[in-house]
Amino acid sequence: MRKNLASALGRRRRGMTLVEIMVVIAIIGTMMSIVGFAVADNFAKANVETTKLTMQQIDKNLGMYAAAKKGKFPTTSEGLAAAAKYFPDGAVPKDSWGNEFIYTASGRGYEIVSLGADGVEGGEDYDADINSAELKN
């Protein structure tokens, strides 16, 4: 009888109980959510920085366009498409969120705007507009 009791107790302790499994799953879920928020924030920052770099590249390509056109930049109605041959693969780049840049010409200058993550004018944090004029300052 004693041997049966000992072997029954030994069998019971071999596996994990449902409560122990649930606690482990809860701990893993908490850790994953903390890491997930940190990674998502870094992706958002990276999208903003990538868009700024793309705008700087557009600025350089528009400089090549202006050099070929005796100092004139494309008009607002012509847009960035007029300078497409100065971009890699002949395609005007988009911002990190897949939206087209807004190009506005004025006098001998121009402004390039990305509407940010939300694609709507205005916004805060990662939804805020990114303006080429602010990048030059």
C-alpha cells in the first residue's frame, strides 16, 4: 500500500498544474506586450526619420533638376513628376507610410510636405506633418 501511495504522489508531481501553466502564460504575455510597445515606438520613430531622409534626397534631386533648367524648379502644377527622371528608377518616392509628398512651388523656392502617419493635415507626435522648410533650419 505504501508503495502505491508513493508512486501515485510521484506521478502527480511530474507535470504542471493548470494554474501553473496559466501563470507562465500570463508572465510571457506581459513580457511580450512590454517588448511590443517598445518595438512599435521604434518603428514609428524610424518612419519619421526615413521620411526626413527621403525629403532631403528629393531636395538634392530637385537641385539637379534646377541646374539643368537654369535655376528653375518645377511649378506647383508640374509637381515632383516633372523631375521624375532625376530620381532613382525614374519614380518619385513616397513617404514612409506610402503617401505622396505634397509639393508647392513659390517664386524661386519650393516646399515639400509629408502629412505624417495619419495622412491628414496637422496632427501630433508621429501623426504630425513633416515640412522641408523645417528640415533646412
